[in-house]
Amino acid sequence: MERFFATVFTMLICILSDASPKLVKVKLTGTIHEDIEMTVGNKGRIEIISALPYEFRIAKDELPLNITFKSENYDYVPISIPRKPVDEIGHVYLIKAKDHVAYQDNQMPTKENAPKQTSVKGIDMTHGVNAAPYTGDENPNTFAIVIANEEYEMATNVEMATNDGLAVKNYLTKTYGLTDKQIFYYPNATFGKINKAIRDLTNIAKVYDGKINLIFYYAGHGIPDNATKDAYLMPTDADGSDPAVCYSLKKLYKEIDDMHLNQAVVLLDACFSGAQRDGDMIIAARGVAIKPKEEKPRGNTIVISATSDEETAFSYKEEKHGLFTYFLLKHMQEKKGKVTMESLSNYIIDNVSKQSVLLNGKKQTPTISVPSTISSWEKLKLVGK
């Protein structure tokens, strides 16, 4: 198969300022017609590029390093960033990155034949609350499970859950320094995939003798058991009528506690009343929301949930996120990752409660649940060292 090559990137590299002598700003410019997965350096930092120009920052001591690109449509050649051009403050170095993409089938991209963005990679990481600040932090003993259930096989979809999951993953990577090996990311997770995520994390906890931290994030449907009022996460291969094929919060909290971790934080952008993000019911025949039984976390697990009682976890359509997730991201962005459990919970509860009444005319009151075994929890960091 013959390939035609074209220049799609130029790259501008410069030291930010005397105030930030350890950081280097990289700017990619040019034209792209698809979402591209970019891997920066040996640490496995991954970002999704949806549009150019695109800026990101790296630590100067990481240089020299390679940047690699991957997509479902084209083959990209890596870009190398040398050390020498950034040895002086204010120095600007321009790389014209020729032949960095190979177009197949003798066809150069145009607006008409360019590949379409998919819902999985359609979030723009460079604007608004999605622009996670790069801090240079590393947290080798922190692991994360990120589940974003948007597309359900037998139930109404959860609008913008994919955006939620991708943005959270982006913050864990850029702001907190977690690598792909530390983040278990599951878009549209079935019951089997949720089981696998917990099993994989349990095996890691055993190897580390429990001396790790966990972030568990979930965006998607939650449902109650009609009979017991127990709360369940709803996999994408469930229809909401049978709790036996859903994942109970009681089971989740027990499994996390059994890992004997240093710290676990569970973030739930879901309600467990049987309602969906637009306020309608997942199962139309149910008619009214149910007040689910409150499940208490155990041991060293702290839970921040999007709602209270029979409330709905609404979306923030203007920002293309769940309301809870938007303010979770906003606080991490404003604090550049320096977030305590007290500051995070207060910020989310205050802002979600106010915004929900303004946008939806209905209450949405996030909650934080902390076991009595955790002392001085307010000062604990979201991502523990």
C-alpha cells in the first residue's frame, strides 16, 4: 500500500518564565482531522488532542524525550524534544515536524473525507474545566479505577458520562502524575468488567501489602433494590430490573476494605433512587424515585456521592459534564491538585447544591461519608502520598 506524507505539526518550545524555571511549555500547531492520543516521555503520560493549537507543559529535567502519537486512522512518527534549545530562559525553539503522519490509501485528508470524532475521544482537553493543570507530581503508590458508563444496552444512556470519565482520567494523569499502569479505565463497563477491575486492584494491593492509595470514580446509572432498598452500580449490560446483575455498594465497600489500603476515596456521580440525569426514571413503570438505603464505607474509605436520599444526579449540559463531576474537576483545577478531603467536599456540596436549584429547579445535595475509624480526615489529601 502506497503512503502519502504530509506535515501536520509544527512545535514551539520555550521556557515559561524566570518564575517557573523548571517547566517547559510545548505548543503544537498545524492541522488535524481526528482525535489523537499523545504519549509524552518515558513516564507514560497520555493526553488526547482534539484540536490544534495544543499546549502542554513538561518538567525541564525530563528532557530530552520523545512524544509519540496514535490514532485509529493514520500512522504517526514520533517527535523528539532535545535538551539544548531550552537551556536558557526565554529561548524559543521552533521544530518544523515534517512527515509526522502517513495517510493511507493514496488519500490526503480534507474536510469532506476526514475521519469523524467518536464519542469516546470527543472531549476537548484544552479548554474550560477539562484543561487539567500539569504539576510534575508523581504518585507511584496511588492507583485508580475510573468507570464511565454512558451507553447502555437495555436502558437510557447517561449523557456525558464519557466526558466525565475521560476528564477525570486526564486529571489523574496530568495533575497527579499517575501512569496508564496505575489507572484502570473502563468506558461502558459491563458487570464482568467491573468485577475484573476490582479483582485486578485486589491483586495489586496484595503485592504491595496494602501500602497503596485508591481513587474509585464512577459515572453512570445507579439503582435501588425495590425490596431491600440496597444501592447498586448499574453495568451497561443490565436493564435496571434485576439487582443480581448489578454491583452493590455494600459489596464494593467490603471489597475495598478487605484490601487494607492506606487510603481509599470513592467518588460517585450517580444517584441510587432509580432516576436518570434528566430526572426521568430508568424504568418508566417504577414511576417514582425510591429513597435508597445509605451504605456506610468501612476502614480507610471515604465516599463523596452526588446526591442525598431520592434526589437525582443531574447533568450540567452547558459544560458537557455531570454537575457533580464538573465541580470535582473545577476544584482540582483551581487548587492545581492541592486538594484536601475537607476542601473538596465543601466545594462540591456548596456549588452543586446552589447550581442545581438554579439550573433544574430541584435539589441535589452531595454527601460525604467518613467512617469513625478515620481521625482528622479533613486534612487528608485526595491523592495520598
